[in-house]
Amino acid sequence: DSGVTQTPKHLITATGQRVTLRCSPRSGDLSVYWYQQSLDQGLQFLIHYYNGEERAKGNILERFSAQQFPDLHSELNLSSLELGDSALYFCASSVGGTNTDTQYFGPGTRLTVL
Amino acid sequence: AQSVAQPEDQVNVAEGNPLTVKCTYSVSGNPYLFWYVQYPNRGLQFLLKYITGDNLVKGSYGFEAEFNKSQTSFHLKKPSALVSDSALYFCAVRDGNNAGNMLTFGGGTRLMVKP
């Protein structure tokens, strides 16, 4: 158990809908990262927050947004969902936001868009 | 741009034999390299990382990896495989000279250890 928690574990929804995925980092970690894992794209970095501020953006669609709250938990919002958004979404956390930090991953949220 | 290649989709090895999972990378600056393992229906678990120093890095569960700068490789190894090592293994890289750079993952290698 990495200490990173994600809810819900599974989410099934329809095209065009909006969902929110939640992540709580390990105690003491200030950074939260979001990744998408799909069969055709592999593991793709989406976005990084450090202590409430956005630090870096990767291959994140405009329909997706995230934020990190004062208690350091983070939410990933996915809107106008498409079939292709079906994937496993991982959250990871690290102590700081430097390149040497180890990222610890949560168990993931499996999103199925029907 | 940075990239990681894991040339083998699957590696098969018999229990008790040594195993190697290959990884090569490309970065413009200093490479920071990581190995993760993913068991079915679980998140990624950190195994080990190379930042600087000794080229042979020891990690969790008896795994080790050797950094080879001239061959731009960071192969994962274990002297004696266990059936419980069967899982999906990911190599990842960061460019140490770019503060804003995030982890880039390889496509993963499925390790199958047969009894």
C-alpha cells in the first residue's frame, strides 16, 4: 500500500457526461500528479500540482481539468466524455516537486464510458 | 524530447533462473531513471531509481538495475526469479536538467515466470 488513495475504484458513465476523480496524497507529500493509462496510449502524464499550484501540463485534453485543494487532496474533472476516455486514471504523489523525487502511485480509478 | 523504449513486450523465464527486462532511454540532459511494477488491478509500485553515483542500483524484492551511459540503457535484473515476480514492468525517465520535466514511461514489459 503506497499511502495514496483514490476514489472511486470504478466509474461507469455515458458519453457526454462529466465525472470527478479524487486523490489523497501520502501524508506529508506536497505534489500530486495525474496519469492516464490506456491500451493504445500507454501511461501518459496529464498534470502536476505542487502545494496547490499547477506546475506542469502534459497530454491533458481541454475537456479535462484538475485542482489541488488546501488540504492537498486533488480532483480530476473529466467532461463531455467520449468513448476514448475509457482508461485507468492514476494519481501519484511525492514529497516535493523535484526531478529526483520518487512518485508513489495510488490504486487507480477505472473509468468506463458507454 | 525524452523517450523510453522497452523492446520486449513479454519476457518468459523459469523460476529460479536469472531475469533481465530491458530498457533504453533518450534524454538531452542527465537521465533520472526509474523502474515500477504493476500487478493486476493494482497501481504502480516503485522498485528502484538511478539519480547519480554507483551504476548498479539495488531496489525492492531483490531487484537491481544497471545504468549504462554509453549504451543509454537501464536494464532491470534479478538473480533468481520467483513465480510471484510475474507482472507488468515499466521503465521511466526524467531529464535531470529540466526542472519542469515529468516522468515519461516506456510501453511496459510483461514478465512471466513459470514454475
